[in-house]
Amino acid sequence: MNVLARPHPVPLSPLLLALSLAFPATAMADDPAATLEHVTVSDERQRGFLADTVEVGTFRGASILEVPATVNVVTREVLDAQAATGIHDALRNTAGVTRQQLAGDTFDHLAIRGITLENRSNYRLNGSLPLINLVGTPLENKERVEVLKGVSALYYGFTTPAGIVNLVSKRAGFTPVSRAGLTLDDNGGTLLSADLGRRFGERQQYGVRINAVGGTLRSAINGVDGRRELASLALDWKASERLNLKADIEHYRKKITEQTSLIVPKARNGRIALPALPDPKQRLAPRWAVFDGQADNLLLRADYSLSDNWMLTLETGGTEASRRRAATQLDGYDIHSGDGRLSGQRQRGEWHSRLLRTQLVGQLQTGPLRHELIAGYAQSRLTQAAFDADSFQTRQNLYHPSELPWLPARGIRRNPAIHTSDRGLYAMDRLTLSPRWQLVAGLRHTDYRSHRADSRYTASLSTPLFAALFRPTPDMTLYASHASGLEQGARTPPEAVNRYQLMPPGISKQTELGWRAGGEKALQFSSALFAIERPAAYLDTRRVFVQEGREHYRGLEASLQGALARDWSLQASAQWLQARLRHTGHPDGNVPANTPAWTASLFARYTVSALPGLSVNGGAYYTGRRPVNHANQAWVGGYTLFGLGARYQRRLFGQRTAWQLNVDNAGDKRYWAGGAGSSKTYLSVGAPRSARLTMTVDL
């Protein structure tokens, strides 16, 4: 059986039918009989490196000063200045983000505050739709990237307490957009892009935003290349004074040769000797080890104003994702000679998710107290289809790799389908006691079910959220919050005796004290002390994967962003984290795998007033030393990466044009980028220096 067959298109027929009903063809023409008096267009209120509001969780549309949790926003202006194309490109600007296992050539597998983001539930589109972050999620059609850190179960149900990464789509504004772009890199890659936005209709009640990207990928790794494509459509229709409709459609695909991951050597006398860093430009994987993934996302939203104070929202959507890959790993190697064993699996995966959410938001006054109320019901379903995986094995050298032919299958294993559903009722009350004091209380009741052919789990539990906010001045907030949530149990790895099982869900808890200042001023500052506790899962000495003990995370985080002066803009963050394992099979007090104590980032842009149209920028991104496993038998060193950029804008033949050069890892640092794993410890080598030239023209 050839499990590397080309991925077939994944249908979203029922959802596309719903889209056709919500946005009839007649809506795309001007209606002379329209009776609309005015149109209000949603505005994310971005100002350079600043964003005044957030669009994530129960705080959708709220001022950042009113959010009793750590939230970071990376605006479109920052993304453009850095020529960011992937999620890690954006999140490196926020503290506490590290790579897990992969170096990022295929997709970004990340952790926040030492806790791994679940790729099927912790990533959201426009604050709602769960994305399948297993195929390389693009950013060219996104207006901003938000991170709500910590426990987020009240609104999102079963998620890990790492936080929620929210991708906010570009939408049509009153200023038309017609932009074409070309990006070239020093490895020979070429990408073409287009961005078109228009509002039309007698009252400008219709909006359309189209983004398209396509071209070739070339990696600094010898023989690693591929293709990438994106097509997206964002629609808006103000159907009446009370009814607003939105639709988002995305298709993206990425195909590229996948580099081999390294498995750390076995411990001897309780210690692990790590190999020297290999040449990051050497390809260990065979050329036919291709990663080919695609995803289709659809989100529909209707907002209906019941009155001046009450609004009903209905959202529905789905995600279809598939990928084929030949993931390889190198283990059993001699750290001096590099001789080892390359093994892997050829497999094809498919994921199907559906979302339904209905929510009522409103305000009421009870005497001197004002209540801002949210009540809703959310249902999400996820299916991972059954798949076959064939295994292969050969010899390879870490330092002097050879070209490998097609390797025959040594065996084929059938993996059964996994079905999960999460249904929840939630409510929250933001109680304003005075202009300075607010109390927040929320509760979610969750009904969770997960099953496959040989295991089944159900859970039904109510989890709370409490917070208090104090506003000593209009542009400053002090807050304290506590939240609990259910998170999905781990999936046991193939190396375990009890492989491919579903572990029971567990309870995570978070307490946070924070201070935020700035509001709508030129600079925003925030800081927070936090403590997170969650279940621990690991492979014990019997090679049984167990969920026992707890992981404790305590830390301090601070960030600063905005305009330092007329010509200077800044985005900076830092985090200190004390993470410990308690009551596990490892010594109490050990640090969880791949968790650094220190992370920090600094990005600054200077607009050269003496040369109109010219700006330069630079960034520094630090990740501290990390243990390779829960037993802390070896550590990989910390590293700092530097980025440089320059942008020049001017009119050419009457059109606004821009030329931009960006250099990542400007010092050509060699480093271990990713680590950790559920049973084995994987290491990946960081990318060497790279440069990109981007040219855009506004037509």
C-alpha cells in the first residue's frame, strides 16, 4: 500500500451551502431600494504597534485594560515590518514561546509558559473556530495575532492552559486595498501575493477582502524545497440596522521535504551525552520524505441586535485538514562518528472539525450596579480519521549524510479513528461597582466525550472563573483572577506498552495578579505574576505511559509596546518561569522537558525622518537553557537570535511602492531549536541565516 498518495480535496459542502444561503447572489449587487441609514464597520483599533482591543474569548471586543489576564497582540504593522509568514514568526514577539520537536519547516509546534499548545484546539480563527494547526498556518490574510495566555476553558472548553492563539482575519474597510507583492529569498524561493479589499453598495453595506499567495519554497537545507499556496475570502454584509453577517473562507496548502528529527541518546549512569550540533544545511532525510498538507476553513457569523443593550450571536463553521508525510528520525547514533539508524513512517492523516456557538450579550442596571452579561452554548466535534502507517529503516550518518533511495515498508499498522465532542454552557457577569472597581464571575459546565475502537472517556464538570479589577486611573488597571478548566487527556505514544490510548481528561488551575497601563496612549505596559497547575503525563520505567502527578508553573511576565518617540516604535517582552514536576516518577523538583527559565524578545523600528520613506528595524530573541527530558539528564544551551530589516517606500509612476529587506538569524547562530516529546526526546536544528526581499505595489 502506498500511503503517500496525493491528498484528495476535502469537502465542506454542507457549510458552503450554508454560506450560499447567508450570502445570496443578490446581495452582491447594489440595491437601490435599500433603507439602511448608516453602516458601522468593525474596527480592531490598531495604531502602529498598539492594539486597544482584543477579539479572543469572552473578552471579544473589549478594551485591553478590561481583560483580567495576560494578553499579547502582534499587529499587522509588526508582522509587515518583520515579513512574518508563520505563527512562530509572530509569537516570537511574546515572552515564553518555545518550539516543540520541530524546527518549523513544515508547521509550528509550540509551547507557551512551558506548556504545549494543542494543535487541534488552542488555535482559533476570529476568536471562535478551532483550527487544525498541523499543516502550516499562513498569516498573509491576517490582520493581527493575539495570545490569551493561561486557562481559557470558560469560553473554549477543552484546551491546554498554555493559552489561546487567535488569528484575526483582514476585512474590507472604507479605504480600498489593491496590492500586489513579490518575495524572493536567498535560497531561491519565490512567492507572489495579492490583497484586494472593497466596500460597495448604496450604503457601503457589503465588504469583500481577498488574499492570494502562491509560489516555490527553497530552504537553506540542501535539497529541501516545495510549494505553498493560500486563497482566502472575507465577506461582510450589513443586512439591516440590526443584522450583520460575516463569512470567512480559507484554503491553504504546503508541500516540502521534511528534515529528520534527532532522538537524544540513551542515558548512561543517569546522564545523557548530546551530539555536537550538525551542519544546519545538511539534509538527513531522503528527498522523497515529503510533507504535503492542506486545510480548508469556513466560519459564518450572524450578529442580531435585539435592542440597544442586547445582542444575539450565532456562529457555525468547520475545518477539514489532511496531510501525508514521511516523518523520519535518527537514533542509536554514535555522538562522535555520527553513524546511526534512520527510521520513519509513511502516513496520511485527516481531521474534520465542526463548531456551533450561540451567545447572548447584554447590559442591565440593578440599582447602582451595572451588569455586563454573557451567556452561551458551544459545541465542537473533532474526528481524526483512521489511517495506515508503514514503517521503514536504514542507516544514516548525522555529520556526513548520504542520499537515500526509496525504502520498502517493514510493516503496516492500522490506527483507528478518534472522535471527540465538547459541549458547554457558559455564563459570565462583569459587575461594575464603581468607576474604579469591577468584579467578574463566570461558570462553564462541560460535557466531554472521547472514544476510539478500544477506549472511551467521558467527563462532565463545572469550572469557574473569578476576577477583580481596580482602575486607580482611567489608563491603568490592577487585577487578580483565578480560573479552572478541563483539558483533554494525553494520547499515548507508539513507543509505550499502552500505545495509542486516550488518557482521561484532567483539571488545570491558574491564579494571576496583573498590572496594565497605557490604554490608548502611545505606550502600553503590562506585567503579571502567575501560577498554573496541571496534570503530568510521562513514560514510566515500565514503558507504560501514565498520567500521574502534577506540573507546577510559576512566573513573572512583562511586556512593553508602542511608540517611544515620534520616530521610534518598540515591542518588548520578558518572562521568568519556575516550572517543577511534583509527585511523578521523576524526582520532585525536576524541570519539565524543554522549559526554559528565561525568555525575552525586543523589536524596534526607527523611521529615518531625514530620508522620507525609509525605516530600519532590528530584533533580538532569547531562549534560555532547557532540559531535554523530565529526568533532567541533559540540557541544551540557551541562544539569542538577531533579526535586521529595512523598508523604503515611495511613489513610482504614480503608484505607491515599497521595497523591504529582512535578515533572520543575522549572526548565523547554530542552536537547538526544538525539543521534548511525549515519550522520546526529539531535537531539531535551528535554521541558519536567511534573507528575504519583498516588493509591493498599491495599484
